[in-house]
Amino acid sequence: MRTVILLAGPSGSGKSRLARTTATPQLRLDDFYHAEDHPGLPRRATGLVDWDDVGTWNLPAAIDALREVLATGRAEVPEYSIALSRATGTHLVDVSDAPVVIAEGIFAPDLLAACREHGVDVTPVWLDRSRHANFVRRLRRDLAGHRKPPAVLVRRGLMLWREERAKRRHALDLGFRPMGMAQATQLIEDLRAGA
């Protein structure tokens, strides 16, 4: 039986990096964003789509993909381009016989209730790192990846920096355990050893 780590944390906290450095198969929850032209997406006062609102995200598709990965070891999922604000194709998530799988993204707290409702047993973890460092890592990554225009990235980064404490509190209230990178790495190693 596989263990699913439902990995939450602010953008830039290192969720994808944790999966990569521990060589743990991952389901990137960011791949389930709706396209920018999807009807009814939430918008900020500026008129721009509010990509940090769960209404921009396809929760049913994410839980279906996670359930398929757990049942069969694989799932065909969207390949989402943040720079283009749409899926550009699909890719195969194949976890083979891995005992631990990470489902990671900023909307992981929103997925927790659906996991419980569908009987998907998860270990909820909040990647707990300095919000100042998260801001710098996020901005550096997003500028290098040309994800959005620089002014948008700076405005969004400052907004996320201000909101981070409340989002952390919310996730912990839902049952997520706060862990630094080293502690989360150790958790993965312990889960693998116990499999």
C-alpha cells in the first residue's frame, strides 16, 4: 500500500524541490489549473485572474487523478504551462511500485477534505520555511521562468508574503503538520523504510 504525502506550503517554499531531491514520484497539483479562458474564474480588483483562488483549480480532476494513481500506479494528467495559463498537452504520472507518493501544490489544503471523502489516506504536511526566503525563491524562479510580467510577479509576491501566515494557520487548523525541509525529508525516508 502506498503512502500519499499531501504536501502544502506557499509558492516558493520548495514543494517540488522536496519531491525532486528525495526522488519521490509526484502528482503536481498545479497541473490542474483551469485555462485562463475558462468561464467564471475569480478575478482581482485589477481584472487579472486570481490564480491563488481555489476557484481557478479543477479539484474533481485532481482527486480523480490521485485515486487513479493509487489504484493503478499511473495516470495521464494535464501538462499545465503557468506562463501560457493553459494546459499544453498531457503527461504520464507513473509511480510504479513506489511506496511513497507526493501530491503537492498550493491547493493541497483544499484537496484534504476530498481525499477523506473518497477514502484516500494521506499524510498532510505543510512545508514550513521562512516567508522572506519563500518570497525571494518564488520571485527568482518566476522571473527566470518568465511566468508572468515582472510587475505582476512582484505584486503577487508581496500579496502572498502578506497572506502566508493566515494560509499556514488555516492549513494547520485542517490537520497539516508543519515541517522544515530536513524534517520532511526524514519523514519520507522513514515512510520508505517502513514500507
